[in-house]
Amino acid sequence: MSAAVPNAVREIADGYAFTGPALELGAVLLDGTAYADARVRVPLGVLNRHGLVAGATGTGKTKTLQLIAEQLSAQGVPVFLADIKGDVSGVAAPGEPGGRTAARAAEVGQDWRPRGCPVEFYALGGLGSGIPVRATVTSFGPLLLAKVLDLNETQEASLGLVFHYADRAGLELYDLKDLTAVITFLTSPEGKEELRGIGGISAATAGVILRSLTLLENEGAGAFFGEPEFDTAELLRSADGAGVVSVLELPAVQDRPRLFSTFLMWLLADLYQELPEVGDLDRPKLVFFFDEAHLLFKGASKAFLEAITQTVRLIRSKGVGIFFVTQTPKDVPSDVLAQLGNRVQHALRAFTPDDAKALKATVSTFPKSPAYDLGEVLTSLGTGEAVVTVLSEKGAPTPVAATRLRAPQSLMGPIAPEALRAAVDGSALNGKYRDAIDRESAYEKLAARAARPEAEPVPVPPAEPERGREQEREQERERERDRGGERGRDKDGGGLLGALMSNPALKSFARSAGTQLGREISRSLFGTSRRRR
């Protein structure tokens, strides 16, 4: 390192002098000067400890994702990227050399060479030009679906009861018409009779859920639910030693943020269920970038937030790293933020009192730095610059480093539509997932049952007399809650499991059925079902 390098820069660089494989982020920046010999890096082995990429609009977050993704791919690590604005597809093509790229490379000591990555392009339910990604309603589960439908706690609990009944009655919930059919049946006289032993669903609650489902379907989201269901193992593939970058196109559904943010959580929940425990590896099995992360947490119930926190805490042992991407750290709940050891914070603006509070909160999330006034640095960073701290190979935070980031070597912009279409058409996965399948399921079975003169009811455990009276009282209380619950979500509720198991009728049924209901609801953190192989 040159003798002209200030001692403060040397000390920071020493904190990033790792011995194992690492990703190159850029060069230490001090007083407007980038020191090419002082490299800022992140060890490959700590990327399952999760991270945060934050910053105001236009500060370079997307290019940071691209920079990290292409280096992970080059080192054999698969990557998942959500492309909300439609400008990430360029990761598939070599970058274009130019004056600005050459200048940036010289400033940070980068040997810039154009290269693209192996990429698969996906789209939710075919709402776009990518390979269709679908999930069955059963797999998605009641807790995630309640978040999409913006249900309150009582409605969420009733939806959980619908899923439980469908599971027990052998009524497959593949798409939204299956779920609609089961809810409609359970509010009929015959359906109410079958639920007599375990509570019931009020007409008001059923009406709210059915209206929400209709609205969701009218927005086009119904295409996402169905078969063939996407196998999340596709996200773990490599090609010729390079990790495949899975790009999920989202521009077509960006006006439905609750759907795509909850869908991304479904992907993580499914990965968590399906992957074996592996502990800490020398490199992660997958790094998952969760863009526009604030949409996931907005309006979420207490149970939903607890499930997210648990997923983030536990999925690292499956070899999966998660990077939340948002504007400020305050968009992420503190319990989740505390688990994000790798931070790349782009510039923040302090134009309003609220901005000033966000800036102060952001500064408080970083380790103390003798080299920087972080409040001043964060408001003066240029595009493609960020404040960085990561975990060292020993798991300790590195010194805070203002960093001039490297330039991505892939195309900084979208590829041509015809190139994207050709990539999708040429994928082996396109034939596997392209065409929707509509197998016999709950809708067809209930229609056939209604056509029979005398349909046999599904047997349910009988309710004891006292429990039956308690169920009637509880149903009346539920109707009262519904009348108030339709006016807004209960933010302090205990979510699906709490709401269901606080219902006395359901408690008695769980006891009489050997806690079968409790086992079914807790089969995963989000109530999602395990994939049937």
C-alpha cells in the first residue's frame, strides 16, 4: 500500500484483509478521495448471515445488487433477484465499455472485463414474459394469504379453519375457485352442520373473505394460484460452474405490492421447509435479494412479523442468505434488522424533519467510527458510493468504510425484449411450467357432491353439550368482532395460531382430536404446507 495512504484508511483496510474467498465491493473513500489499494470486501462464508442494502431513490442500490449478484454467480453461488422496475435483466449480458465505466474502474483499482451471468427469467403466474411461477392455494397457506387479502385477526382465524377443513375432507385447494367453493359450502346449511363440532364461520366473515378473493382475482392475481406449482429447488441450480441468477420480473404486478412481497416470503418459507440443515458453509447455497422490503412489513400482523423474524433467524442454518433492500433501515423491524450483519448504506437525504429522524436512526445502527462523521457522510455520498460494514471471517463487525463501489461487469440496464423472450423460449424450464393445469380438486368435488341426491357428510368429532353451548356463545362473539373487524385490521393480534387457539371451540376440538389441529397449523412458520413429492 502506498506510503501516501492516510493511517485512518490503512486501519480500515486492515479490517477487510480477509484470507478466504470474498466479494470485492470497492475502495475506501475518505474526504472525497478513493484509495484503490484499500479494498472493501465481504467474505463469501458470512453471506448467509444476511444483509441490508439501503438508500434513497437514485443512489445506486440496483447497481449494488447487480455487482454482488454477478460476483456470487462467478463463484458458483446461485442468486435470486426481484426485478421490480424492469432494469435488472442486464445481468444476463456483458457490460458495455465506456468512459464512465473506465474512470470508475481506475479509481477503485478494478480490472473491469465485460461478462454476463447464466440467468433464468420468471414472472408471477405468467403476468409478464418470464417463465410462469405458480403456487397452489394449499401450499401458500392461510397466514400468507390473509396478509395478501388484508384480513383482520378474526377473519384470518376463520380462513385457517377453512384450510384445516379442506385438508381433513380431502378437498384440494389448487386455485382460488377451489377456495371460494369451500368457503361457500361451509356457509351452507350442510357445511355448517359439518363444522358443528369445531366452531363455524359466520356469514359476515365469509362475505369479507369472498369479496377480497374476488377483488384479488379481478386484479389478475388469480393466474398466480394453480398448477404446475413452482419447485423452489430450481433456484439452487448452477451452469458450467457458475451460479444461476434467477430474475423474477415484477413490473406487471408492481401496483399489487402486497401480492409480490408476500409471494417472496412464500419462496423463503418453502425453501426453509425443503432444505436440510447444513450449518455454516464456506459459501451459501443461495443468496436471496428481497427488494422493496418495506412492503412486506407494512400493515403486517404481530404473528406475521414473528414468523418473518423466525424465518430470517433460522434459514441461515439452511445455507440461505437474505439481503433486504429498502430506502432506510427503519423500514425493517428492529428484531429483523438486528440479524442483518452485512450493511451497504447508500446516501440518505435530510430535507424534512422526518428525514432527519431517519438519518439519525440509520447512524445509530452502525458501529462507532473514529474516521467519519456518519451523519455528514451519509448525506454527501454520490451515486455509486455507500457506507459499508460487514461481518469478518470471525463474525465480528468490520470498521465502517465509506466506499466507492466497483462498476458491474454485466449490462447496466435492461436487455432487449427480443433477447429476453429468446432466453425464456430456450429454457428447459419453460416447457415444464408454461401451461397451466386444472386437475380435479375442491371445486369439482363439491360440484359433483351437490349434484348427488344425498351427499354423505364428512364425519366430525361430536361436541359435548357444554362445549356446544360455548361454541354458540363464541360464534355470537365472533359475529360481534366481525362487525367491528371489517373496519380495519387488528394490529396487535396474535395472528393465525393465536386467533385459532384462543377460540374455546377450537381448543376443545384440538384436545378431542389429539391436537391434530395444532400440529397442522404449526407445520411451518407461515402455515404453508410441505410439498408433496
